[in-house]
Amino acid sequence: MKKSRPSPSTVVSRSGRFTDGPSQEVAQFSQSVSFDWRLWSHDLVGSMAHATMLEKIGVLSSKECQDIIAGLKGIGMEIEAGRFQWKQELEDVHMNIEAALTARVPAAAKLHTARSRNDQVALDVRLWLRDEIEALLGELRGLQRSLVKLGERHPEVIIPGYTHLQRAQPVFFAHHCLAYVEMFDRDTGRLADAFGRLNVCPLGAGAIAGSTLPLDREFVATLLGFTDAKGRPRITQNSMDAVSDRDFLIEFSAAAALIAVHLSRLSEDLILWASSEFGFIRIADAYTTGSSLMPQKKNPDIAELTRGKSGRVIGNLVSLLVLLKGLPMTYNRDLQEDKERLFDTADTIRSCVRLTAAMLDHTSVQAAACDAAAKDPLLLATDLADYLVKKGMPFRQAHHAVGAVVAFAEKAGRRIDQLTLAEYQAIEPRFSGDVLELYDLQKAMKRRELPGAPGVRQVARQLARWKKELGTLG
């Protein structure tokens, strides 16, 4: 970027009140174009809509409006081709584009009529974030599809479910995958809900108090897609709130932080399952790395980095909350600091979602290792207690009796499914000859038929439901 200090005539962001531009050090400290250039396409779209409205109310002639829009489109093509020269001395994306346009189109001097950078940046960020949310929603659906497909590829595989990272009860591997599908579905709901509050047009709020000109705010809102389900324009109702509101940005960042937490939890499961101690899955080489010292190593780096990047997304949310908490009404320059945190959150969460989905598409399940772990008869200890409950025993007593069975087996150095009927009955007489049948794992999974349970039919039903909802049929 060009760093030479501009002459006063080129510092279009400073009014006639100033006799000199900022020092080079101040300009460098206060510039934001090094990161807010990313808003360029949305700034162009917003300016085109504003120009169209100014023509509608008679501020611009038809020719002037056409020239301005043509000039903006030309600048857009230059930016897209990488030929546009961003200048730090012009501070931000808005002034860079305005200065370039004014140098080419004399009528561009009228474009900023009834508009402030305060409502302009509020508009640009809303437009940018709308696109990001729509893209992220699509990527989350892709991740959900990857989880459903992974579960569907291994419908018969059973693994231990864990509490406190200790073996608890048996579940189908697909049921575990579907648990994350449910998590990410709540995330899509939160994003969609945030989108509704985001999709309100602030343009026309001016710097703080609107304008005395007869702006048609509803017209601009409609042009830019700020409409409700019935196509009615949605505009901000308080000019002071419009330029200082960053709630929509916080809501997105909060939703992203929770997505990051869910990704981190999924990553932790994958990391554990890929370890030699578990051996439940094998992640393709493309999504792992080796060790610079130990030639046998295969590290789940994508999962680990995703787990690590969750802290970054959470940190961005905290930074934004702290940024806003002490600001008085209305716009304050502090708000310039919101964009880097927002951009980083969007970039980080989207890359994590995409790469996690790709990693899952290239992950295989090691059925033999899963089967060996799932055959641990202690996973069915609760089934044993339920067996006694069905015979009329209060659950607390049944729980105690099964605990005594487990303790006896441990002392005897045998598995609980290796005890004799006589040994069972010595602990609790209500155990009868069918007790050992409880350890048939396939029959045990068929017994889990409550809605939401990991039973054979329930899991098949949920896989079918999600395939239909996510468009993965066929």
C-alpha cells in the first residue's frame, strides 16, 4: 500500500475545519483499510442503492446516477482484478472508493448527500454478515450431511457410550454421530434467528440524527433486500441506535462461539477414537500429520487445530462484548475495532466447519475394535437392574443388588456374564434362569425403543429423518 502522506486536497475524509492532515504515525494508527477493504463489494452495492434513491428524490439527475453507478461498477472490476490501489492515508474502504469515484465522476461529489460513514459502515457490515451467515448455514448443513453419511456407512457398529469418560451403556455409532447432527441443527436455528434481527436497513440514519432531506429509506431497504417474509421493507426505527448498534454482530459471534464449542467437542471425540487406546476410527492421511522425530506417529492435526481454534472464536466474542460495554451513545471510533474480530470469527468458524466435514468424509470406522469394546458386559449393568425392576423390586434396591454382582465378579476375577445362576441367586434370589440372556448385545439394542433412544428401529428412523431433511436421499 502507498504510504506517502497525502496532500490536504486528497484527504477527503477531513472537513474544511482542518488546516492539515494527520501525522503519518496517527494515520497509520487510525487507518482501517488494511482490514475493512473486505467490505468493498457491499460498499459498492450500498452506494448504488443510495444513488438510485437520490435520483428518485431529485438530488441526482438520471445521467448523474448512471455515471455514478457505472463508475462504481468500474471500480469493482478493478478491485476484483487486483488492480485497485488501496491507500492507507484515506483511512478506510469507504473513503478509498469515494476518492477514486470522485476523481472519475464529477457527480460523485453528491453521492455522500444525507449519508455518513456511521450509517454507511453499519450498512456494509450488515450486508457482509448476511452473506457470511447464508454461506455458514450451507456449510453447517454440509457438516450435518457428513455426520449422517458416516453413521449410515456403519449402521451395525455399536460402541460404548461414555459418561465421565468411563464406559457407560452401549449405543450405535450412528446414534453418537446423530447427537452432533442435533447440536449443529440448534446452531443453524440460532444463526437463522440472528439473521432476522440483522436484516434491518440502517441507511438514512446519517451520523446520528437522520436527514432533513426527503429520503426514501423504504425504497433503499427494498433494493438491498432488507425485507420481511412478505416483501415489506425493514428499516431501523431510531437513528441513534442504528449507527451504534452492534448487537447483530455480537449475536453472530455468540452463535459462532457455540458452534466452535460443538466442533471442539466433536474433535475431542475423534481424537480419542483415533488413539491407539480406542482405535475406533482411522482418519485419512490427508487430514493427519506425522512427527519430526517419531516415524510411527499419525497425529489428528485437523481435529486438534479445530479444538484449539474454538478458544480463538470464544475470545473474539469476549473482545466484542468488552469493546461495547462502556460506549456511550452513539457512534464512537472504538467501533472500528469490531471488524477484525468479526472477520476472524467468520473466517475461522467457516474453515473449521468445512474441514471437519471433509475429514469426516475421509474417516473410516474400525468395526472390530468397536465390537470388542462394546462387548464389555458391564455396559449392560443397568439392563440388569431394569430386569429386577420388572420383577417388582424398587430401583434403588435393584441398583444395590447389581452393584453387589459387579463387586463379586471383580473379586472372583471374572466378567459378570461368566457368573453362574447360583452365584447370581446367592446375591439376589429374584434372578432366574433367563438372566444370562440379558448379555446378548443385539437383543439389548432392540430393547431400547423409547423415542430418542439408541435402539435399532429408533436409530434407523432418525437416520432416515435426517437424510430426508438434509437432502441426502438416494
